Amino acid sequence: MKPPIAILGTVWPDAVLAALDQQFTCHKLTRMTGEQRAGFFRAEAAGVRGVLTTGVAGIDAALAAQFPALEIVAVHGVGLDAVALEALAARGIVVTNTPDVLTDDVADLAVSLLLAAARRIPALDRYVRAGHWADKRPLQPSRSLRGKVAGIYGYGRIGQAVAARLRGFGMEIRYFQRSDGPEPALRSPSLQALAGASDYLLVCAPGGPATCHAVDAAVLDALGPEGTLVNIARGSVVDEAALVAALASKRLGGAALDVFEDEPNVPAALTTLENVVLTPHVGSLTVEARLAMRELAIGNLLAHFAGKPLLSPVDA
């Protein structure tokens, strides 16, 4: 008998769902109507042994409680701030995620956003498309990266991968996180101190209560009118209202954002500002990364139900 699993999130192509159907009895919650969902929870949820979800969709304690037979939650992604880890651990439910396989692509996007903001690439694209080059309209010069300081908030796998890339542009690296990290000589004493010492502040820290609004008005003011914020982590790490206010008043020089507090809703003010670059949470959205993430997430489920060691368990 195939193990019954519930599938959450909207990142699953039809071909992937069809392949999952070969291995599991799949209940695709996001593809159910309200009536179908109610029927599932009445009749079938009690038998669900696994959940396949995404870092964005996660699974909260209330939903997990509706699966009394749950054994494993496999997360397609690295972020776990939407996963009720404590509640799951209390029930002995194992959790896996997909680290490493998306590190390079997320780091590439962080550098792409920094370059786009520093060299004003979106504005220059609009300039050419609008015919302003032929009109000989004056251009605002962009900024070089060489010799500038890149401050990285969160110096884990992705933060270190970002640093390795930015060193190639001749940038000086500093970072802040709660632990010393692998290069303690480069660690600032606080996030605010890091912002004050940086030309660019790149947010690579995990989401969750410990980092919620860690990048606040004081940090943004320390980064200052010549500074730029880049966020490829979680929208919750940045106080979005404070960010909008700092950008609008020019107390902050610019921002390049892939994540937002209330995705997919982006504050209208951010879409109208010229000193902002916006992308729709696509750090891992490459063919290669998504394939590797799916294979690892599904591989964890297969390993669990086959009684084999998990491929990438989350430490309790």
C-alpha cells in the first residue's frame, strides 16, 4: 500500500504530481475545492503519514494537529520559519529541508540584485526603451563596487557564497550574526554597527521570531543615504514600513528586494520609487535548483518510508 501524503504549496508541476502519484497516495490540498478539502479532513486526513510542503507554505501547529498519524514533514526549500518545528518535535515528527542545492543560485541572485541597484540597470533599460538615449537626455552616473564594503547579515551557507562572489568584484566583506561565524575577525559587534560600516547591506538571515524586523529604522538610518539594502532572505526580517519611509525620504539610498512581508502583496510605494529594484521571490527559481530541490524533498520521503536514513534531516 502506498503511503498517504498531503501536498501543500503551488510549486508542483503536473509532471511532478503525476510522478508522486506513482509512489504515494497523494492528497493535493491546494488543488482541492472548499468542499473537497472539508471532505478530505473528515474522512482521510487521519491516515496521512507524510506532508510535502514548501518553505513559504510551511505547516503550522493547527494544521499538523489534523494529521494524527503524521510521521514526516518534507520541506521543499531551506527556510523553516513557516514550519511549527517545536510542535512537530514534541510529537516525534521528523522534518527535512533542501539545503545546499539552492545556495549558489540564491547567492547569484543576491549579487545580481546588488549589481542592478548599483549600476542602475532597470532605470537604464527604461531609458533606452523610452528613446531617451536618442534624445540625449542626461544620465545619472552609477556606482562602482570596487573598494566598497558589503555587509552581510547572516553568514551561513548563502551568506558565505555571496561573500565569495563579491570578493571577486574587489569588495570588502563584513558580517553580523549571533554566533562568531567562520571568520570572526570580519564580524561586526551588532547589526546596526554592520550597517553603519557598509555601503551595501545584504540580508541572508533566516526568518522567524528571532529576526523579525531586525532591519529596523535605526539600522536603515545607519546604512544611510548612500547605502543600499538587498534582501533575498525573508520579508519579515525587514521592517517594510520603515523601509518605505526611509526610501521615500531619501534617508536610504536604495533597495533591491526579492522578498516581502506579505507576499505576493508589495507596497504600492515600493513600485513607484526609482531607487528600488523588485523581483518576485525567485532566488531558487532556476531549472537546475528546482529540480535538485524536488529530488531531495521527495528523496527524503522515499527514504523515510523505506526505513532508510534521511538525506537532509533538520536538526531538532
